[in-house]
Amino acid sequence: MMQLNARIPEGRVPDKWSNYKAGQRLVSPSNKRKLEIIVVGTGLAGASAAASLGEQGYRVKVFCFQDSPRRAHSIAAQGGINAAKNYSNEGDSIHRLFSDTLKGGDYRSREANVYRLAEVSNCIIDQCVAQGVPFAREYSGLLDTRSFGGAQVSRTFYARGQTGQQLLLAAYGALSRQIKEGTVTLYPRTEMMDLVLIDGKARGIITRNLITGQLEKHTAHAVVLATGGYGNVYYLSTNAMGSNGSALMQAYRKGALVANPCFVQIHPTCIPVHGDYQGKLTLMSESLRNDGRVWVPRSKEMAEQLRQGTIKPSAVKEEDRDYFLERRYPAYGNLVPRDIASRAAKERCDAGYGVGHGGQAVYLDFSDSLRRLGKEVLMERYGNLFQMYRKIVNEDPLETPMMISPGIHYTMGGLWVDYELMTTIPGLYAIGEVNFSDHGANRLGASALMQGLADGYFILPYTIQNYLAGEVTAGVIADTLPEFEKALKSVQDRILRFEEKKGKHPVTFFHRELGKIMWDKAGMSRNAKGLKNALDEIKNLKESFYREVTVPGQAGEMNPELQKALQLEDFFELAELIVTDALTREESCGSHFREEYQKEDGEARRDDEHYMHVACWKYEGEAQPPSLIKEPLTFEYIKVKERDYKN
Amino acid sequence: MAAGATTMSFTLKIWRQENSHARGRFVTYKVTGISPDCSFLEMLDILNEQLVDKFEKPVCVDHDCREGICGMCGLYINGRPHGNDDGVTTCQLYMRQFKDGQTIVVEPWRAKAFPVVRDLVVDRSAFDKIIQAGGYISVSTGGVPDGNAILIPKKTAEEAMDVASCIGCGACVAACKNASAMLFVAAKVSHLALLPQGRPEAKRRVKNMVAEMDRLGFGNCTNTGACEAECPKGIKMTAIARLNREFIKSALFPE
């Protein structure tokens, strides 16, 4: 069986990154010019990596499916970015950010990686300020911070409710500068279709031009995937419509491992679904829980009246409200981590106390803060979020409490990477959400931006040298090699199966069905019976998809339906991986809640004895079940505790 | 959708164009059973599913985040960029803004610098080229001072944020009778000119960005204010005034 080596450096946990940097191999400036690097994706991780690598002098090719790199989905991150600056003088430190992140992830992430993340977090803020990110400021001119779930300190830096936008535009600026300098070549409206290996090393990719449909071959000495998460397996998610899991699956089919795919984050504060035609969920930032209080009515009768609209939420008296997060988790209150908040809301809704359409929502109420802080302060903090809500729901959240319900948001699982962020394929790296390494079974709020930029600015540009130092004599990789021709041919064949295919239903029909199966059986709450059923249902749905899908149009033109069909194929396979992983992990931890493994009070029952490992899945061929390889997790620096947000 | 709510019907006149060289034309479609809570893009999704069911090619339209921040979507709806609501992108436009039975004309952005790619999709890479000409602070990764070493008054940070919120959708260009990109350029120039970090390169930046804008075929600004009226992010023409001041400074007192 394959043995995994995460290549964690020697030394005490706080010294590992310094030790690594002291011992790694470097590439000289004249050699950097000889080396080509492909970066797929231009979100925070991809844009920051491509820019940083270009600055160092490598020849970089960067790809995105959007019309401009500025539109990658990092742009939609709202609330903020964490860093251990301790500007608020509340006792924050690298150690505290590190331990909060490990605890938030329910001790299912790698200690050395998480420590490094916390360690470089401060450099990110400095870098972004230097780039001109207009972070919120105090009257003194100093940087302001706010709090996010799972933390008892204020360590989240923000730019209104548009932090992701500002950080991405800064990285896009750095990338644009390199494009101008000629170190980076940009390929927009281009989708990766396959990964090409030569002698076992990642040597290039096959792409499809989304305007002309033309397939192209691109060579490189290393390939970096920064393609984001796979939340759209569930059809409805807060991900952008175009976010997909195809690059991840291409890597998987070429031998990279997929780690912990069942760790999928469900965000508690999405705008409730309003109709069958809906293709996307809208998130309301976690930062709102700084000043908003979550509640449902105390009586079922009142819940029914609220659902019917016969009484208004503002008419519900204080003593008739159940602030269930404050009640259950007094130490963290409304700022418990996302998995905990989502499950607590589901518990109330399942028990009949939910409000809104179908009783699936709870209230997020700003009336206390409105009295305490006034409208102006609230608008300054959350103005754009309130506006978004008003446009969608047609209600003013300062007059009527917001209605929110849980929705798929982020995938902690992803491609397995070692300490250097390299997958099991030499020369193939995975950064940002597409890798698995830092968030364990649940990610804390404002840490996705931190990880994306940590990987792209401060980790990959160091670690990739250790590999590329061995490639300086490789010379130019020729795209006429048989491996490239073979990959191109297989992509062509794959596409032809869908070209002008007349069936019964559009792609979206099947995607929506897949989403229902996944949400019901592999969503917030899972059990063995449901998961086994899900595997059968996915298989049947996949068969009817191949039989009955309709895809009009040709391959040699702009054809979004064709692209969606190709992506859905990969989503089917990813869904099977998620379910298989969820079935195999017979414990509850973080976002993964197995009904069989809970305590009397409904809290998760973790099983460190049997499941303190990363579950890595290896492709064994078409129609073959994947094999499981475990990377044991050891904690030398921190004491593993029960995850408790009550005390 | 609330139980018992009525549904709506619309006649759509949509611009169809095979590719950038082909001749385009309006094609009329009917959609029925649309919820007032349905967004404009969801309504187009419904139309497209119907077209696919009939084995016809769906209408190509750019969209991605569907929450008004990526800037990917942008349709010219009944003569207004992003339609008949203020402060929204096309994805944030809801059918409750329309009358039942209304005819809705849907076009792509029309501008020389934004050629049509297909149907409602246009090529906005000219915006990327303008940014590449200098829409950034030339700082490489690493070796920067502590974030709090640079003090920025709260008011300045807020003003910078107001203009930095530009999403690059191109509504300002589509709204302008001259297809000018002044508001887009002004937003980036102002964002960076307001902040102390952006000052050292301010002259170079404004000169290069304006030159690139002109080179790419965007029109001149004649202060009609259509851009401000249609900007989904509420970016004001005062940014254009600042751009002009920065530009004049760079011309009168060159480096």
C-alpha cells in the first residue's frame, strides 16, 4: 500500500517553518527565467501565487474561466481576514490563532501546517496594506478589527462587507503588474480540461477556450491548482455558478489523492431558498453575528403564526424569544463556529420552531444593536449586506429581523498536499480551498482569505523552489510529446460524447436532483442508511444523465451547456467520494455529523482513537471503488481537547 | 415564494448573435409562470431550460457570483444598464420590478471597446488592459512595513473604499453616449491617489492609465452623468473630478 509522507520539517512546531526555510533548495535568478509554471485559477490563492512567482522571475501562465481574473469567487468573501496581530490587546498571539484554528477544525488538521498559517498571517495584513487595500480604520488612523465565530478575541481585519473583493483586487493589481512586465501570460475564458504527466511528473495541461471551443496544450515545469472548492456538488451553495470541481477530479484521476472530501461546511446565515428555479444561495456574512442575535419563538404556536404571517416577529415579546445560541453556548453565544450554529438552527427547525417558508429559517435580529449603536454605525459596518438582503427579500433588516437558514458554503476537504503544498504527483501543487490542509473538519470564519493568501504569497513561492531546483536542467517541455497528444485526444473524445446530444432534460435538471440527494443524505446530518441509499441514488441518476441529457450546440463554439455537462460528470464522481468518505468516518467531528455518533445533549461524539487521521482516497480506475489511505494526525505541541464552546 | 402569490408573464426581445463577426438580431420569446421573487437571471435560466428542451441553443449570458460583486453580469434592459432599479447589478434585479405582461428588451453592452462575443456576452478585456497600465501600487511580495506603520485617517479610508468598490462591470461605459471609461478609470485612480501608499506613483499611474484608455477606443467624457446614475456601486462623478485634477497635476508638474 502507498505510504504517505507529509514531509514535515524537523524541530519544535514553532520552529518548523524557519527550519524548513533554512534548509530548502533555492533557484537562482538566471535559472528562474528558464522555468515555466502554470497556475490554474485567479482567486486569492492563484492570483497571489502567480504574481509572486512572476515577481521572482519565473515564466508564469495563468488561467481562469471568467472573462477577467478579477472575477474569481474570492471576490464575494464578505466579512474579513484573520491575523494574529493582537492590535486589540486582548491576549491574541500566533499560538492563540493556531490553537483556535485547530480546535475550530475539531483536531482533524495537520498541526505543522496550521502553525505556519498562523505564523504568516501577520505578513498578509502588512502586504495588503502596502498594496492599498482600504481596510477599516479607527479614528486614530490605526487598523480596526472585529470578531468572528470560534474566537474570543477581535482579530478580523475588514473592508466593510467587501473584504474578499478588496484583497482580490489587490492581488489582481499585483498580477496585472506582472502581466504588463511580461513575466505572466493571462488566459481568460479558458477552462482546464486535463492534467498531463510525463514520467510521473506534472508537465502541463490541456485547456478549452470557452469562446471558440478550441483545445490547447500548455507545458510547464510545475502546475499549481488554485481552483477553489467543490461546494457546487450540492447544486445550491454560496459558490459562484461557475465554481466547479473538475480540475480537482482531473488531478485525482491522474493519481493525486482527495483528502477528507466529506468535510463540507454549512454556513448558518444564508438567505432562505425562495423557489425551485433558484440556482444559487446568497450568503449573509458571519460578521453580522457580531451585532445580530439569533432567535426563534419559544412556542410552536407562535412559530406557526409567524410562518403564516398572522403576527410580526417584532411583536414577539422578549420573554417569548429563545436566543438558542446564547442559551446553549454561553461562552461564545452568537459567535460559535459555523457548524455548531448551523446544527443548532437545524435542531430548532426540526423540532417545529422554525420560521419562514417551510419553517426552515431562524431570525437574525439587529434591534438590540440598533438601540445600542444607532443606525449610522450599523450601516457603516454592514450597509452593503443590508442592501443585498433588501433587494432579494424586499424587507428592511433594520425594521424586520433577517430570516436566515443554513447552506453549503465551503469545502475543507480537497487535494491531499504535503507540507510543501505538493500533491502526491511530483510537480503538482494545490493551494487555497482546493487543498485540504489547514481547516480540518470545520473552517473558522475569516480564515479562508487568510489561507488563500498565505499559500499564494508566502508559502508556495518558497516551497516550489525546493522542487524546481531539480528541474533547471529539464529544458523546454515540448507539447508534441505523445503524452500531450494522448491527453488531447481523450479530452476530444470526452467532449464528443455530449456534442449535439438529444435527450430528455437539460444538464441542470440532473444537477438539481444530485443536489437534493446530497443535501438530504450527505448534508448537515448524516447516517449510514441514508448514505448507502445516496450511493445507489447517485449511481442511478448518473446512468439516466448519460442516457437522457440534452446538450444542444457544437463543441467548436461558445457552449455553456456542454461545459456544464462536463462539469456535472465530475460532480457525480465527487458526490460518490463525499458519501463514501462520510460513510467510512464513523464518528462526528466538525462539519461531519453522523447521527449514530452523538451525545445525549446532541453534541458531536468524536472518536480520536479510531479516526484521528486524514482519510485520503486514491483513484483505482473507472467504475472501481477508490482505495483508502490514512495519514495519521499527531499532535505534539498542543493538547487535544474536547471541543467545547459552552464554557 | 409565498403561497398563493400570482405569477407573471413577459415578452422578451433578446439580442442573438452567433459570434463577433456575425450579424445580430432581436428574437422574441415568451416566458410564463414567473414568480415576482425570481431574479432577472433566474428568469433567463428558465427561458434557457425551455430552449434546451426544444433542442435550441440557449442565450449566452455572462454571470457568476449572482450576488452583485463579481461584475460578470451586465445586460442592457429596456434601455438601462442593469435594468430599472438603482444600485443593483443584473443579478440583483428582481421581476417584481416589472409589470405583468410587459415587453422587455435585452441587449448586450454596446461600446466600440467592448465587442460582442456572442448573444449578450461582450469582451471587456480592455478594462484589464487599463489596469495593467498602472492600476496598482508597485509593491512586490514581502519586505513591507507593519500594517499600522502607515496611519490613514478613517475618513480617507472610507473615501478610498467608496471608490474601490468598483466591480468593473462596464455599466458606466454602456450608459455613456460616448462609451467613455472615465468613471472606471477615475475609481481606480482615486482609490490609490487618496491613500498615502499610492502617492509615490500617482503621476505615472494617471498618465499611463488615461493613455491606455484612449488607445483602446473609449470615448471622451462630456459630463452627462449617465455613468454615475447607472453605477451599481454608487460611485460618484467626484471621482472623475479627482481624476482630472490628478491628470492635470501630472501634465503641469511632470516627474
